[in-house]
Amino acid sequence: MPPTEKTKMPLVMHPYSGPDLLWLIPIKRLPLNTARSGVELISDCSKCGQKRFTFKRDGLIIDASDWHGERIFYIEQFGKSGAIFVTEDSLNAIAKEGIKNLYPRLAGSIG
């Protein structure tokens, strides 16, 4: 289906008859260095232990000691945001496969 003024992107017709679709769900969550990243604790539930932090899009820092080679991951402090982060190596591997429908945006660094 061609893009419309409302969607601006092509839509997938229903019923879908293409290849199988898969969810990409990282299995690792890495902690931010909250002080160096400028992320602040918003709330800390004493009953369930859930903590909520401010969300940032850039300037994020993961300490090298907390990174064990994970190439695709969530950030622990961003809870259920669904934001998936990748290392530059992962992005290069994806690009090498000819996948071009992604927009990389610098979020921070490991170190």
C-alpha cells in the first residue's frame, strides 16, 4: 500500500503473506552510570522495589566494567521504555548485510 499523508510510510497489507515476522527482543539489560549520564531517580517504590529514572536520548555512559561484550541490549534504568541499544560493531554488521531501513542515532558510549 503506498504511503498516505497520514502515515508517510508504506503499510503492510492484511492478511500478511510475506516471510515470517519476528520480534527482536534483547535478553540483556545493562546499567547506566547514572551520575556520569545525568540520569536522575524519579521514584523508588519501597513495596515492589521498582525504580523510575529520567529518560535521556544522548550522553549515556555505561561503565566498561558493566559491559561484557553485549552488542544489543536494553538499558536497565529505562525500564519498560522498549528502547533497544546497539554497539557500533552491531550497526556495522547490520549495514554490511545491506539493511538500510534503520536510522542510527548516537546515544552515548561504553567506557
